[in-house]
Amino acid sequence: MRYDLVVLGAGPAGEKAAAQAAYWGKRVAVIDRRRQLGGTMVGGAVSSKTMREAALYLTGFRRRDVYEVGLDLAPETAVERLRHRTDDVVRLMTESAAANLRRHGVDVIHGTATLGPDRAVMVRATDGGEPRVVRAEVIIITTGSRPFLPPGIPFDDPDILDADTAALLDHPLRSLVVVGGGAVGCEFASIFTALGAEVVLVDSGPRLLPFMDWEVSDLLAATFRAMGMRVLQGAGRASAARTSAGLQVELANGEILRPEKVIFAAGRAGNTDSLGLAGAGVATDERGRIVVDEHFRTTADGIYAAGDVIGPPALGSVSMEQARVATCWAFDIPFKRTVDPLPPFGVYSIPEVAMVGLTEEEVRSQGIAYGVGRARFDQNTRATIAGSTDGMVKFVFDRDDLRLLGVHIVGETATELIHQGQAVIHFGGKIDYFIHSTFNVPTVSEAYKYAAYDGLGAVGR
Ligand SMILES: Cc1cc2nc3c(=O)[nH]c(=O)nc-3n(C[C@H](O)[C@H](O)[C@H](O)COP(=O)(O)OP(=O)(O)OC[C@H]3O[C@@H](n4cnc5c(N)ncnc54)[C@H](O)[C@@H]3O)c2cc1C
């Protein structure tokens, strides 16, 4: 079997690489070891976001303070409905990935792929049998990542979970410890707090979401605490074990916690182990991630890689863009040659967090004379009506020419709101853009205008 392109892995990166090449007339096959297409984007990202929406809806979480009533569903019923909803959305998104590949005439081959010589790919069916051999002019590796499992933790214990198994929880929890204050840890910790569990979030570092602006990290931790979560920062390494007294989580300071479940959200590791990379001349770094150049070429001729398998930022959004760009370079398609250097980052915790551009720490360390403007949602009419007053919009801008350099948001719909800031930064806009344009009122977006006024005031304009 000969193709112009064979893609290894049908997650978001693989699907978009395959569709892009097929759209430009190439004969394409995509191989995935799972029957359910969509990779971690469907199984992890989409399912955790659906859990979040369902948890907010079923518990009336934000509305409880406003209307003094919650939806008093029995916890078992709430979790059962949440599970159904999550399963439905996952099924729909998997079907949508399969339909996109079908529409583009891409062959989907089920089985585990290993690289052979001269751009041959061996595909072993999950139920065994002789491997099939598929050959291609170009191979793109998009085999993604899996949870990094810290050594010494017995993950075969049913109460000790990782980021993938946590998304499968199907009964209400009394208590939960989440280890890891990154995006996935913050999401699960806040979802289960909304569902009524007693949650402890343990982070080894001094700040949640350390890649975010310092003020955002601090505000998120304060909001989590106000929701009733116990947030332990700078807590060192936590360990977990099963003892005669049940599940036990031990913190670096010796404190023992006895939750019903623990989730370790300790980062990701590349899915490269069984790909036969060394034999094919594809180099990896010390963490097993595939090394690529700016055109997503690996060290082997005709073999490209994109998505989580090449390392950070390990986001579905960026993975898809990398894969499209890799395809364009591989076939010299004059369409999309670079990945946006200013991607937004979104964290779907409760409340959401999002950023684009530079943080305050970054502009300070680059020696840029900067100003800061803020608008808090407790002064925003729409947020007040909705009862979602936690959070703020923060601008970081050049104080000499007022150019917007970074936007940082905590609050509901932060992951949507951030795109206005992204557009203004992309076009080299200044913060007074927000002052001179008229906004619908009442809207949460209005916070942009008041962050701009605050910024102008702060630099004496
Ligand atoms: C809980 C959670 C929440 C997340 N939330 C977000 C979010 O809100 N926004 C966001 O942008 N990102 C989010 N992410 C990250 C996002 O899911 C990943 O960045 C994205 O899925 C990476 O895409 P990919 O195509 O590179 O790899 P993957 O999605 O991991 O897909 C890789 C595919 O390759 C297949 N495969 C692996 N090895 C082989 C082999 N040898 N042979 C055949 N097939 C193989 C796998 O079965 C899989 O289908 C989240 C991740 C997690 C875990």
C-alpha cells in the first residue's frame, strides 16, 4: 500500500495534518491504535470541559449565591448525568473527527504503528496477526503524549489516578487530593470542589500555573480558597500509598492526608517508546521528545513530527497548527508556513484563566518601560448580573507608545474574552483602541475598556 502521506496518530494534530494534505490532492492514510479517533483532545480535553459545564449546571454552582437556591440533585444522580453527558459529547466529537477524515477521502487504518526502513510503516492490529506494511513519500508522526507517572506511586491502585483516568470518575467523591498545580490539576480540583467534594490541591512549586502572570496565579489561588478548597503551595513532593488504614497521601512536611481518591497531574511524556525511532534515524531529546527544526522536519529524511510528541506547549490548539504547517512544508504547499508566535493559553478551571502575550515579569526582565491596567469583574454589570464577579482583566502595555503587550484574565469566559486582546496585539494596537471603540453594554467585554482607562491613569495620560 503506497500513499503520499502516512500520519501516525489520529489525535487533533494527526487529523488536521491528514485533512490538510488530502485537501491539496494528496493520497493520505492515518493510523491509530485506538478505535476511538480524536486522541487526548477528545478523551482528556473535551471530556474534562464537558465535566466542568455539567458540574456547573447540575449544581447551580454560580447561581447559588445569587438566587439562594441550588439544584438539589442527589450527588449520585448529578454524577450519573454528568457521566452520560460527557460520554455523549465524547462520542459526538469522535464521530466528527471520523467524518472529517471520511469527507477528505483519508484512509483510516486501525493498529499500532512502528517505523521500518525507507519510510515503510508496520501496522500491527490490536488483536495480533501479521503486521501490514504501508509505504509513503512523507510520514508525519503525531503520536501525542500520555500522563507522566512519577516513580514510586502505585498507579495500579484504583484510588490513585492520573490525568487520563481522572476523566473517567463515575461516582461522587467525599474527598480528593490533587497533586500538581498546572492546568490539568487546577481544572480537576475546581470541578470536584464545585461538585461538593472536600478538595486539597498540592503544588510542589510556589505558584499555581507558574507560566501565567503572578497576579493571575495569586488571584486564582485566593478564589479557590474562597470556594472552600485547601490550596497548598510550595508543598514539595507528595507521595501516595495504600496502608492498612486506607489510601494515604504524605506531604513533604510529613502531614498525612486520607482522601477517597488522589489524582496526580504531573505533566506529560511523549508516546515514542515503541515507534522504532532510533532505527529510522529519528532523534529524540533526553525526555524522549522528537527533535524537529522550524519546519517540523525530524532528523530523518521525509519524516516530520508535530503536536504533543515534540513537547511543550502540549496544547490541542497549538498541535493542530503545527501539524498544518508541517504538512505545508512537507509538500511545499504555499498556504500556511508558520505557527502563530502569540498563541493564547486557556485554563478551564472554575473560574477560567487565559493569557496572551507577555506577563508583567517578562516585560520587567526584558527592561521594557511598562504600565499595567486592571478592571475587576465585581465592578462589571454583566458579571454582577450573572453572579460571576470573581476575577479581572489585566493589561500589560508599553508606557511610552501605549502598545498592548499582554492580556491576562481570570473569570468566567476568560478563554473566549482573550481573543479580543489577541487580535489587538497581533495588529500592533494600543490600549486606547478600547477607549475609542464602543462596546455593547452590559457585557463582560466592557472590562477591556475600563482596564484601558485604568492603565492610562496609571501612566498619567
Ligand atoms: C485532562 C486534559 C485536559 C486538556 N485540556 C486542553 C484544553 O483545554 N485545550 C487544549 O488546547 N489542550 C488541552 N489538553 C491537551 C491536548 O489534549 C493535547 O495537547 C492534544 O490532544 C495533543 O494532540 P496530539 O494530536 O499531538 O496527540 P494526542 O491527542 O495524544 O493523539 C495521539 C494519537 O496517537 C495515537 N498513537 C500513539 N502511539 C501510536 C502508535 N504507535 N501507533 C498508532 N497510533 C498511536 C493515540 O492512540 C492517539 O489517538 C488537555 C489534555 C488533558 C490530558
